[in-house]
Amino acid sequence: MNTSKTSTPSFEDRCSILSQFWLEQSEAPQFQQMAQYFSTFFRMAMLINFDFVVATEKGTSEINKLWDFFLEELLGDEYHGPLESLDDIIYWSKSGLFPQEEVDRVTQQGSMM
């Protein structure tokens, strides 16, 4: 993945994005299989994000693995901008993954511009 023009989100930001994705997108047909397979780790990210638990070294490692898989599945090989929110993920996502109205909403809000 080409991240040369991007900054790597902090662990906290990763947990925030993953938990928002879990809450908002996990039941969408195109994401159900991924959400179901990684449900434990999406939930772990959510619990960390909401300060219910503290990440252990193993938990951090698993969240980082999920993050890498998440980016590969949703963004593919290249993106050229910061990833600070789920809207950024939607903006840079592979064509057709998110409903066009969501992509339009993000684009109209000026995300990544």
C-alpha cells in the first residue's frame, strides 16, 4: 500500500475509525462477511475507543492487524491523503464499496480536499 503521502493514524484514531465502521457499516451486505469474521476485534477496538478497556500488547497487535486488513480490503493499493476518520476511508475507498450517496455526502463535505 502506498502511504508515502499519508500519515499513519494513531492507535486511538484507528480504534475510533474501526469502531465507527463497526457501528455504522457492519450490517451492510458488502461488509457482513468481514464484520462477522473479525467481530471480536472490531468490538475490542470499540471498547478501547470508549475507554472501557485498556489495550494489552496482544490486543494492540490484533487491532493493528485488523487495521492493515481493513485498509487493504477497502482502499486497495493506493491512496493519497490522511486517514483520520471513517469519512476519509469512504472517500478513498474502492469504487462501489459504499453507497454512492455516502460517497457524495463525503465529497460534498469537502473531506480530503
